[in-house]
Amino acid sequence: MSRMQFTAVVEYCKDTGLYVGYVPHFPGAHSQGETLDELNRNLKEVIEMLLEDGEPSFTSEFVGTQQIAIA
């Protein structure tokens, strides 16, 4: 398998004090961690496990985020 790269969306949960991340359009590709480094390691492990079932087939591609201002 060639080198693959995925984009994760990361949020900080004030209630738990954990960073939470997920890969858009990749079912099951989500995790959490106390630090961003731990989250990265955890996401990598989850993705590697999911890829054992074969490479995913995505019908869309993550483009980015937008800031929406409400007056």
C-alpha cells in the first residue's frame, strides 16, 4: 500500500478536557487524546486498523473550513 494522508477535524472539548478528532467521510475514523500528539497517534492507530479491511472508497473530498460571521 502506498503512503496515504488524511485530514482530520480537531476540536477541544471543555467538558472532558480532551482533544477530539475525526476524518470526514471515513466511518469509524475518530478518536480523542489529552494532547494533540496523543490524538494524532490515536487517530493513526484507528486509521491503520480500519485500512486492514482495505482502502476506503471516498465519493467526496475534504476541502476545508469556513468562518461564518453573524451580525
